[in-house]
Amino acid sequence: MNREDFPILESGIVYFDNGATTLKPKCVIDSMVDYYTNYPSNAHRGDYKISLKASSEYELAREKLKDFINAETKEEIVFTSGSTESLNMIVNGYFKYFLKENDEVLITKAEHASNILPWYELENEIGIKVNYIPLTKDHTISLENVKNSITDKTKVISIAHISNVIGDVRPLKEIISYAHEKGILVVVDAAQSVGHINVDVKDLDIDFMAMSAHKMCGPTGIGALYAKYDLLDKIKPYKYGGGMNVAFTDPKNIQYMDLPTKLEAGTQNIAGVIGFGKAIDYINEIGIDNIEEYTDNLKKYLVDRLKEINNINIYNENIEGSTLTFNIDKVFAQDTAIYLDKYNICVRSGEHCAKKLDDELGIKNTVRVSLYFYNNKEDIDKLVDALKNDKILEESIGI
Amino acid sequence: MDNNLKRTIILENYEKPFHKGLTNDESYIKGNKNSQTCIDNFDIQLKVNNNIIEDIRFDGEACAIATSSMSISISKLIGKTIEEALNIIENYEKMINEEEYDKDLLEELIVYEDIYKQPSRKKCATLGIEGIKDLIKNAK
Ligand SMILES: Cc1ncc(COP(=O)(O)O)c(C=O)c1O
């Protein structure tokens, strides 16, 4: 649906790498060009009209995101450069000060590097222990496995809402409610879920959450950190400077601003925030439930059609959602991707930033197709036609 | 060499690579070569005796171009003196970089003579042989 909103689709490409980043609709691009063209001033610091407009558009985007994820107040939303920065702020600004040696954090082997490496570094730094919730045979998380992994040392569970390789939607509500009974905090990496399925932080009772605008029709290099107010307020800034202070005279006399500004030091990515706000409007217009239903159905069609190919291995056909991971027999994943590029079909090959997942899948490199609402059956037909070829390997060589 | 023959040689070497699988023999020196930007990754073993390359072995996961060029490089370099091997490698690098090179010296390795037309695959065609070169330099 809505293909006409995406200028790049006119070129005829088939874009299946939405897990990496989504395409940008014209309205989002225009909103950023409008900022740079018509009111390109700093936010929060001018007394003149165009600066006031920049400030109000910036804050309006915060309001939109607050409503979009159903946060309690807009002060619970901090703009960051994306999920990676948000997760690093959560780990290094909060947990570094509240965890002790031998405290345990539970993650899974299907997490993205951005939800593993900050924890590994914290283990190296202060001696916490990173443990893994075992995955089921479908590579998903079950509440039972979570329960069995919790010990009296477990202080935090940090998992993606939707995994970027398998594409399963984790049963967050059950996990979080059980975790809270045990006094465990939950960090949610929502890079793949916000803008794809309905995410309601209050209903799910999420403690901390990381998001990226570029995976939901927004610009790159902008995202957000959500946390419940009291938790967010305890995050220690790691950037100090302009914009986030009220007054200072000497090291003993510094006053910082309140949330969310105290965590947004320096001139912000104003165009990015405005584009992010526009992306939220755009998704709201289409309707998040429509997006979810549409991509779920499209994945079913994708699975059905791919099964016509006899030398294919699909690793997650039973998983609802928008991601499908496969290999063609005897063809290296990257060769398949290079081959498909000759037909202007964009897919991702490799480990998808989930380098620990090899241990579970028993296979290192795969090809990933990740769908979004502007994909259609015709895209899938083109993919299937291209893959119905005994000479994929030969043609991928390009000689 | 015509493109059909080139493709056949590449595919044969990808599907049945020469000397794939590592040995436990302690007299080999070992190394790893991986690409930071794509997913190719090789473990390599080298045995040098009296300045002659007696054996090279490898293992790992990589694309068709990387695997086949590793396989062909190994079959080409075994039995050569260190100086001969380094000379072949130097000429191979020149070919990949579109410089003047000695075609006769490279024999089968010229199947990659046109790889420069696909810039993103130049590193696939050189990963293995660069790994071997690192090991030869260590052995010297
Ligand atoms: C599950 C998951 N977490 C985190 C990230 C990191 O997002 P960003 O690169 O926008 O910081 C990604 C992006 O690939 C992701 O898929």
C-alpha cells in the first residue's frame, strides 16, 4: 500500500531490506527540506519567529512520540541518535551505577549487537554477569524459559521486542509482569517494533525502551530513549554542555535542567526530530494496525510462494511478522544477495548484527527478506521468479 | 580464456575447494584472514621447508569468488619457492588493480582478470591470497 508516497520506488527497485532501514516517504523528506529552507534556526534559544517555530516543531515531535507509544508525559521521551545510543545510555547512565559485581542481566543470543556489547563491556568493567535466556526450537522466547533463567541475582532483562533476524514478537507483557513480581527491571530494544506493531509502554509496563526513527519511515541518525520518569531521572548524563544546564559558577555550583533536556546536550538533530515527527503522523494516517495486518498477510504469501522453490531452506516460516530468513542450497548467502541485486532486488546477507545467533541456528550466514507496508505481492513474485533459477551461483559470479 | 571456461573453473573450485580442511600437524604456521566489511572468514595454515612452500590448507565460510580464488591460489603456490610465490602474488595484485602484469606467470588465476569491473568483489578475489602472503612473510 501507499507505494506512490515513496519516490525511490519509481526507479523500479524491489526493496526488502526494511529490517536495516526503511524507505522515506516524500512527506518526511519535505518536512526536513522545509526546516532547512524556511526556518533553519536553533531550537530553544532564540527570541525571533523562526527560532520559536523550530523550538515548537521540535517539541511537537516529542508530543507526537509520547502519544504514539502512550508514554505518561512527554518528559519521559529523550531524543537520541537512535537505538544504539539509547541502549548505551541505559546501560552506562543507569545500570552502571545501580548494579553490583555478580548481579545478572538476562539477554538472548538473538539480540542485536547494540543490545549485547554495552552489557559485555559492563561485565568487563564492573563484573556483572551476562546470561542468556535459552531460545525455543523456533528460536523464540517463551515465558517458561525466562522463568527458568531467573536467579536471585537477576536484576535486569534486556531484550528486543521484535528480533531482527527471526522476526518474532516477544511476549513482553507476560515477561515484564513476571519480572516485576521478582523486582527485575526490563529494557526493551524496540528498534524493529515501533512503527511496525502497536507499542504501548504503559500497557506493557516497560521500564526502559530504545527506538530508531529510520526503521519507521523517518530519517537516519535520530531516535529516542523512553523510560519511566523516576528511572529516566536517575540516568546520569554522559554529555555535558550547552542546552542542558541552567547555571554554573564553579564545579561545586552547577545546576542542570530538568528532564528531558538535561539528557539532550548540545545542538540537537533538529531536522531529524522534525522528520521523525512527520514519520509518526504518516504512520498514524495509515494506521499501525493496518500495517501489522498487511505485513503479516504478505509474509504468509511470501512463505507460500518461496516454498515453490525446491532447493530453499527457510529458517523461520512459522513465525508471524515481517521477516523471513533463508538460504539457497549450496549457495553462499552473500552470493544470493549479489545475484538478486542484478534484478534490482535488495536483500540483506550475513549475520545481521546478531553474531551470537550462530550458536543457536547452527548456521552463520543467511539471506534476510524484511517486509514493510509498501511491499506488495508483485515484489514477492519478482523475488520468486529470480530465485527459480538453477544457475544462481553461476550468475552471481558476474563473469 | 573465454567466460564460460572461467565460470567453470571458479565453480569447480568453489564446490570442491583444493586443500580445504585444517591439519593438526604442529609444523604448520597458522593465521586468520577475515573481511571487516563482509562475511568472508578464512583460517589458513602454511608449511615451508627449505624455502619451499610444501603445503597450504584453509577452512572457513566465504562467497564463491573468495573460496574459489583461495583454492586456485593454493594449488598455484604449492611447490614454489618463497620468492617465486611472492612474485606470483605481486602479479596477481597488479592484475586485480588493473596494472601491467605477467599473464603467463598467473596461469589459472587469470580467471579473475575482469573482476575489477565489479569493484565490490575485488576484496573477495584477494582475501585468501593476502592471507597466504601474510603467512609467507611470517615464515621468512
Ligand atoms: C533489534 C535492533 N536493535 C538495535 C538496532 C540498532 O539501531 P540503530 O542502528 O538505529 O542504532 C537495530 C538496527 O539494526 C536492530 O535491528
